[in-house]
Amino acid sequence: MATNLIIARGGVGHVPPVSLAFWRWFTVFIILIPFFYRDIYKKKNIFKKEIPKNFFLGAIGCGVCGAFPFIAGITTTVTNMGIIYTSSPIFIIILSIFFFHDTISFSRIVGLLFSIIGVLIIICKGNLNLLMSFKFTQGDLWMIGAAFGWAIYSIYLLNWKSEFNIMSRFTIISFFGAISLLPFYLVEEIFYNTTFFNEYFLFWVLFGAISPGIIAFTLYTKVQKYIGASLAGFTLYLYAVYSAFYGIIFFNETLLKYHLAGATLVFLGIFLAKKIKK
């Protein structure tokens, strides 16, 4: 999943962000539909019944979480994007409590506080004056939106049951994700940036469709099925590790002290928040 951050930094230099998100999810649908068309067609009545929920999941999981990181990649670093995205499990816990009556312990509250403070250290770059004046970089704010969107997608994907299998449902979600992005893609194409359909476009769209698209979403859904949304969200904390690695290797970024301080608090917070009674 963290390879999405490589696309967010490298791909947007060649393909406009919303265009990249749209064509990525449309390509996912084109790749999957020949394999799962028969199952979807046989259950066309179920397909119609589940349209509202699957459209919502597509708009959030593929639309918001697909376009926001690419927009963020224009003005922030891979390291920042990775660590900020690790706030998503915090949002998963909070939303699960409010909407699905999940229980919360004292250690989980303390864990949430540590994790939130850690994320704030990252987005304010260790500068409290920057935090007090709300001068966050534009890209950091886009990533917070993506993290919150992924939390919404995660809890509703788990709690909204479907009569389709994992891959058929994912094919449908990718279709609605592309549909939700289409009007924004057209606006971007007409008024802001024009997409050049060259070898760079082909590479980044295919890479985005296959690695952080089909492979990552499928595995994440399977993990959620077995251990639930909150524990599956724990895997997102590896974003901090992988994003720093990708940023240093591919984009000559530097790991700074505030990254280490923020990541330490985030990991400490998730350790406390994820404590489970036997």
C-alpha cells in the first residue's frame, strides 16, 4: 500500500493528480471485469440493491483516498505523507466508537492522545509556533483528509455486508470510484492541466492500478475480514517506515528529528490503543 506514496511524489510530475486517480481506478476496473463479470451479471438484482453503498465506498475509498494523496504529493514529502497517513487508525477507532458502539478503555484513550500528538508534530514539523498559527502545508492537510477518508472506507467496508465475494465487490467499487472521479477529472482537464497520454502516463497508471490498487486493496480487505477494521488499521503504521525508506532512496529526502519524535509517539500511542483484553 505504501507504494502509493511513490506515485504521489513521482507520478504527479508526469500526470495531473485527479487524472492519475481516475485513470488508475478505471484501469483497475478494466483489468478485473473480464474475470468477475459473470458473477456480477448473475447477481444483477443484488448489484442494483447495493448500488448506494458501493457507490459511497467507491467515492471514499477510490475517490477521496485516490485523489487526495496525489494532490498532496505536489507540495509535501513522501516521509510526511506516510507518517500523517498513519493517523487513519486513530480515526478508525473514533468512528467505530461513535457509529458502531465500540468500547474504549483508558489505555486506548491515552494511546489516541499520544498518536494524535505524534501526527501533529509531523505536520507542524516540530515547530509549535507553526502549529499555533495553523500554517500547515497544503499537502499535509490533503493527507489528513485522505487519512480520514480511509478510516470511513475501512469501517463501512467491514460493517456493510455484501452478497458478492471480495473480488467481485472490489471490481464494483473500483467502477464507482472511477465514476465519482470523472467530473473532477474533466474539470481538471479543461481548466487546469492537460493529460499527455505517453509512456510516463502508461507506466504510472499501470503501476498505480496493480501495486497499491489491486494487490493492496485485496489484501487489506482480506485482513479486515479476519481481524476487523481496528486491527487491520494497525498495518497503516508501517507507512511511516516504508515512506521514509522510499523518500530517502528514490527522492533524496532527509529523515529529520521531528520525524523520529513524531513517529515514536505514534508507535507508542498505537501500542497503547491496540491493547486487547484476552
